[in-house]
Amino acid sequence: MAAVATKKKTKVLLQPIGDKVVVEREETKEKTAGGIYLPDNAKDKPTRGTIMAVGTGRLLDDGKRGPMQVKVGDRVLFTSYAPEVIEIGDDEYLLMSESDILAVIE
């Protein structure tokens, strides 16, 4: 069972269940291509991140678990409206369904 251990040593672990995944969002760029610095409230939240933990898979009609298509360490693109934001200390993670992932970045 893989669980997310936060960057700081805390006792909180986050283990997704079923077809859920935990993603760490990529940092936003603070400077535009033209050299303008953006304040935090003007930045779009990136829809890219790295898979930190995966659940056991979707429960199928026959009672078996379907295999997950993503794995820990995959860089992914996901829909911007899908994730649930989870804050653990100073760290922010996203919890979403595997179906909210649009693509794996290779």
C-alpha cells in the first residue's frame, strides 16, 4: 500500500481508495514570457502534476478491481475543476478520480 508522506516529517499519511489518486500540483511560473512578474491572485492554477499515491483500482461489476492506468511518479494533465484540495501542514495535495486525468506526460 503506497501512501503519501508529506515533505515535512509529520504523522499524517494520505492513502487514496478505489480509483482515486493523490497529485502534487506543479508550481506556477511567477514571470511571464515578456518578463512581467505576476501576483499570486493573477496566476492560473496549473493543471499538471505528479502522481504521489494511487488507490487499489475501480471496483468492477464482477467484484474484482480494475487496474489503475497511472502509477506513482507519472506526470499528468488533469481537469481544472476536478480535484479536491487537501492541505497537510504547508503542503498541498489534490485528490481526484483517475477518470479526471486527461493524459500522462512522457
